Amino acid sequence: MKCEVFIGPWNQVMDAFNKWAKGKLLTKEVVIHTNALAVYKAGEYSGYICITVYHPEDPFWDKAVE
């Protein structure tokens, strides 16, 4: 199994994850785990998320984001 991690501001992470996952068929071998985070920077909180994807070792899943 391999792991892809997307972390940062929620809107940027969702865009990056959706771009990476486009055209990939989710099967029972793929596990997606999402965590919400509150990050305190420069006197204010920001909404961050972390999406962790565990997937089989396969060239199809390893294809880089274009």
C-alpha cells in the first residue's frame, strides 16, 4: 500500500485532491481519511483539512497530478 497526503487550507486541499482523484475508480482497497484542523496563525484561526489516501501500489494510482 502507498499513501498520498493533502494538507492545507480546505479549499486548496479539496482542489488538489479532486484533481489527483479525477478519473480514478475508488475500490474497496482505497481508504480515504479526512481530518479537520483549526490552525492559529497571526492572531486568527484558519480552517485546514488533511486528506490521507491509502491505495494499492500501482502505476495507475501513482500517476502524478497534471
